[in-house]
Amino acid sequence: MSEIAVVRDGSGPEVLFVHGGAGPRTTWGPVAPLAGRWAPAYVHRRGYPPSPPPPQGRQDFAVDALDLAPLLVGRPHVVAHSYGALGALIAAAAAPGGVRSLTLIEPPLNYLVPDDPEVARLERLGDTVLTHGMDTDPAALREFLRLTGAPVGDGPLPEGVAAGVRRAHGGRPTGEARPQLDAIRAAGIPVLVASGGHSAALERICDALAAVLGGERGVYPGAGHFVAAAPGFTERLETFLRTNDT
């Protein structure tokens, strides 16, 4: 496969940023000030220009993991959001020596909280949107989009939001992801699990993930699913990076 695009900025220790369903600019714009002291490297997952489209037009966390693997050669810090965290976890587990630290923001690892009705509903909503795209029941689609931080009101969906739904349509369901979390913990990779305090289901998933990985846990309300934009997040991230920049 052709390589994905990575846009680099700043100087200093490399921090590899992996976005989820929204693009890099939307997801990581608020952390831009880090470029004064770090070297951010913004991954553009397949389907997000200037990267090429994904195989068969289907978003797939396993493909993301293959794309990320060569980017771990320099042992960067890795910061990953939402769907993008699935590929980041798989890549980190396959080459734990290539990851200096791992920051995970609201990854959809629903299986970590079995038999929880709110988590199960979150998974059903996500799978429905991936399966049916813009043909999803309008009420369910708007519920999911609001949960994921999309700017939707009561009128027609903004074109940018609709384009994101079409891009996600047909993507590999998150429930199929089973990253080898034990390998990450055994390698002693420092982990920060962050959430936005806007969804009980996501809070429980993040609590469970932090427990499994033996990681630090932080809640940063004020920006919904786009936790990187929440007050205090960038400062906390930089403290975590600095503490673990060894």
C-alpha cells in the first residue's frame, strides 16, 4: 500500500498524533502550542487527504496499525483519539519498544465493560452508523453524532458532518478490535487515559482501560468528545510527556 501522510511541526521529542473520525485539524488544533517545545507529527489516516483512500474504501483499524508501524521506529510519544486509538493500540502492542508513552482519548473499547446497558447502547449506535451511514434512522444518527462531538442542530446536517458520516460508512466495527493490552502493560509503557466527562459509557470504558493498562486517568470536561480542546488538557498532556520523556 502507498504510505500515509504525516505533517510535522516544531522541534524536540516527537509526539505522534493519531486522529479518529474527525480530521487532524479539528481533533488536534488545540494542542498546536506544543510545537514550541515538542515535535508534533500529525498522522492523516487513510481517507483523510493528503493520504490515499483506504483499501476498498473501508476504514479499518487493522490497516491503521500497519500504517503506524513504520512511524514507531523513532520511538515517539503516541497520542490517539477515538477510532484512531484502536490502530495505535494494536501497533503499540506489536512493537512496544517503539512507543515512549501512550495517551488514549475515549477509545471505543466497549468489550472492556461487558453487560453494561449504556456501553452496549453506545456500541449499537456506532455499529449502526458504520453499517448504514446516512441511511441510519435520523434520531439515532443525531444521537451518535452529538455523542461524538459533531456540530449538529435540528436542521439539515452540515455538509462537513455528512461527509464524515459517508467516509465512516462501511468501516470495520469497533467491536472487532482486540488489542493485546497485556503486552502493553508488560512492556511498562507509561499510559494516560483521558475522557471528557460527557458520557457515562465512555467514562466506564476509560476507567476499565486505565485499570487494565495500569495507566493514569484524567477527566477533562468542557469540549465533549474532543477532549484535546478541553481546558487543562494540553497542560496535563505536556506534564505527562515531560515526566515520561526517557
